[in-house]
Amino acid sequence: MDWKRMAIEELKQYSWRKESLSNIPERIKQINTEMARIKSATTDGTPVKGGGNHREDRLIELIMTKGELEENLVIAKRRIRLIEKGLNGISEQERKILELFYINRQRDCATRLSEDLGYEKRHIYNLKDAALRKYVLSMYGAIEP
């Protein structure tokens, strides 16, 4: 398993996952509203030979979508909690480095960090590698040889 690559992908997705914590509940509210409208409406007509009507089909689709979104919300919360635990296991400087390189990627972040921290660019890359290594150990307990 390439733990380092997996950690980098998680860090890159961290901000999007955090945003999903507010977006998913909003979408679930929309679905609940639409489901209430469908339930309160009269039926299209009598199903023929065991078939359903359009409202029933839409209601089933909404129920399935809502279930998937609720599962996604649980998964996103769990992953965010784990990423934050991993980030809490490193220093503030290391966290800042990982944030600029992976979480909130910024153009020419090595130069910016070099200026902010007072190190040469080469040393910034060494710090990034060390911070990523600590993060991976904190998250997975293993690192590639």
C-alpha cells in the first residue's frame, strides 16, 4: 500500500469534505421537502399490471438518494475527524506546510513558506517531506520503505 500517496489524496480532499458537511444536509432537506410534496399529492392513476406510477417511482428514487447522502455524510464526518487527529499529531509549522502544499494548495507555496519561515526552498521541501512522514505515521502507523 502506498500510504504516502493515500495521505496526500486525503489532505487534498480535506477542504471539499469539510464543505460537504454543510452541503449534504442542505440537499437532504431539499429531498425531504420534495418527498413531502409527493406524499401529499394525489396519485396519477391506477397502476397497470403491477407497475407503479411516476410519483411512486420518483419517491423511491428520492428515498434511495437520501439514504446514500446520509451514508456519505457519516463517511465524510469520520474521515474529517481522522484527518484532524492526524494533523493534531504534528507541529503548527508542519501543519502550515502541509496546508499550503496539499490542503489549500497555493501557487509557488515553497517560495512563500521560504519567506515566511526564513528557510531556503530546499529546506522547505525537506520540512514538507518530514511533516508528511509524521502525518502518515500518525494516520496509518506505517510508511513505505
